[in-house]
Amino acid sequence: MISSDPILFGLVAGILGLVFYTSQLPQAFWRKLYQFIPVMVMCYFLPSLFNTFAIIDTSNSQLATIASRYIMPACLCLLIISVDIKAILQQGPKLIILFLVGGLGVIIGGPVALLLLANISPDSVPWEGANAAWKGMATLAGNWVGGTANQLAMKEIYQVGDDVFSVMITVNVVFSAFWMSFLLFCANHCKVIDRKLKADTRQLEGLQQSAMHLSASKKQLPTLNDYMAIFAVAFAVMGLGHGVADILVPYFEANYPGSARFSFTSEFFWIVVVVSLTSLLLSYTKARNLEQVGASKVSTVMLYLLIAIMGLQMDITAIADFPIYFMLGAVWLLIHVIFVVVAGVLMRAPVAYMAIASQCNLGGAASSPVVAMAYHKSFAPVAVLFSVFGYATATYMAWLCGGLLKGISP
């Protein structure tokens, strides 16, 4: 199996080049293919096949770390400095409500899924000890309303066994990957879906038209100096995020160990917070003009690298190893989706709002901007803000879910 990171990175680059090349071909086959499978989904799905068929081995790969710690913050910086935050805030409360409803769906969905299993097949999972099913599900709740740091925090709170914890990590990876793929697919058909749902898209269309007008009226031909400035700003802000995180994480670990429940001891949390805040400040300076010379195109390249590298981690056959837990995960995810969709339909919210709200819960700051940008790049900073808020509150929400799970027995 291929395990060398340079080769894996070359494979990712080759796949991206092949997908974009074939997506522009005039033949009917390619046009039909990309009509049903969007480019973004293809860039995510094709790398996963290499992992599924054991052609590659990513168990010791650092590409995922490089993507989340280096590429994602730089991409996030370029996305935030070029958007109109005021226009986004004018979208109203629907996104916030959907995000909160999605979190509630996770907290309620877990106990409901376990209750169903307790009545249907009580002997299929362990109910006592460190590897009890409810303990593992409590850690997954931490991830689905926050992130990995919150999942680890729940592991310590409930003293969860390594066996069930590993299973829940696999459940999270597989269902998060499938759900993200579905949301990316919906992005390609969002107008049709909105028409069928009779969604009110006036504010969303206003935001899109404003962004298109700004892009068309001020775009300039980029020079080498422009590209250097784009890379300098993006990776300087990324470096600042790491620098601040390197100071704050040891400080909170040494002086306030209890702050781990707020993710204050998580390096990734501080990187996202610092990069987001710094980029937000830069959006009110001349750095915003980088959008006129191609900042969004550079960030899009980074975005597709992120998507393809995420795809390398997905193994669609993993579902066969732990069928009972994957049944739990499927029911749990379905309940979350029902909450979001019902609330969205009642509010006549666009499918973009539903997708972003859902991914901010289930995906966190690493993947929510990917889904957000698939619908409109201006939503990326909003997705990050919601995800960061989720980090801060997820441990408490997961603790509440864990209490509900603990009370369920066959």
C-alpha cells in the first residue's frame, strides 16, 4: 500500500487535475456525469476509493494534520477578508435558529436511538462497564455538537473505554463523511430544492447579487506581487494563529485545567479563533482589496485540496465492522436531520441555511466552511463562528446528552 505523504499528496493533486479537466470536456458523457455528481463531490469521493480498496494507507499520514492546521487556516483567512460581514448579518435569525435546533436534534436523537435499540435488540451492545454503549455515544455527542476536543473531554468525564471510543470515532468519520458528501451534492441542486420547498430566498439572492456585482466591477488582472501578497497575508495570519495557540494552550493547561471543557486547552480551537478574529479585522483594511486580484481563486484551490485530503481518510466499508453502532449512528443522524429540515421548512429557510446549520453541528470548524462555500463563499466566516460557539458549549450539551443516555437500560 502507498503510505508516503509526498506520493499521497501527488495523488491528491493528480485527482484534482483530472476532475477539473474532465469537467470541462464537451462530450455528453462527462457533462451528464458532472450534472449528477458535482465536481466538489467527485473531488471528495474519488480519493476515498483508494482508501476503501486498500491501495493507500493513511494511518501514519500527516496530510490531514497539514490540511487542518496549515491549509485550512490560510484558506479561512482569504475567505473572511474578502466578504461583507454586514451583509451576512442582515440575513436574519433563521441561521441561528436552525443551528440551535440542529444541536437540540443531536442531544435528543442519541437517547432516542439508544432507546429504540434497547427495545429491539438489548443484547447486541454492552450496557455496563467502561465500554458501555451509552458512554461511547456520549463522546460522539460531544463531537457532533462541537469537535474532537469535546469528544476527548467526554471520554475523560465518563471514563470511557478505548474499545467503544474507537468505534465511535469510526462512526463519526463515516457518517460525517457521508453527510458532508450529501450536503455538497445538494449544493449543486439548491435552486431546485428551494423551489420545491417554497423557500424565501430573497435575502440570500440579495447577498449573492451583491457579491457578484462587487467581483465583476472591481476585478483586476493579478500580478506576481499580488499573488505574493495573497500568500503572505494568508500564511502570516495562519502563523499568528499557531503562535498565539502555542502560548495560550500551555497557560490554560497549567493554570486552568478545568477550562478544557470550553476547549481552551485545544490548539485547534485557538488557531481558528485567532485566525477568524484577525481576518475579520483585516476585512476592514486594504487587505480586503486582495479579493480584486484573485484571493478567492487561491482560497478555492486550498479548499479543494482540503476536500480531497479529507476524502483520503474515508473508508466506506467500515460500516460492516460495527453494524449495530452504525445503526445507532444512522438513526441518530436521521433525527438530527428531521429537526433541521422541519424547522427549515416551517421558517421557509433556503436549503443553504439548513446545510450550513447542520454541518456546523456535525462537522465543526474544519469542514463547515467547505460546505458553506459550496452554497456561497460569503457564508464561510459565519460557519466558523457557529462552529467555534459549538466548541465552547458542546461539553455541557454532551454532558446533558450523556445523562439522558445513562438513564436508558434494556
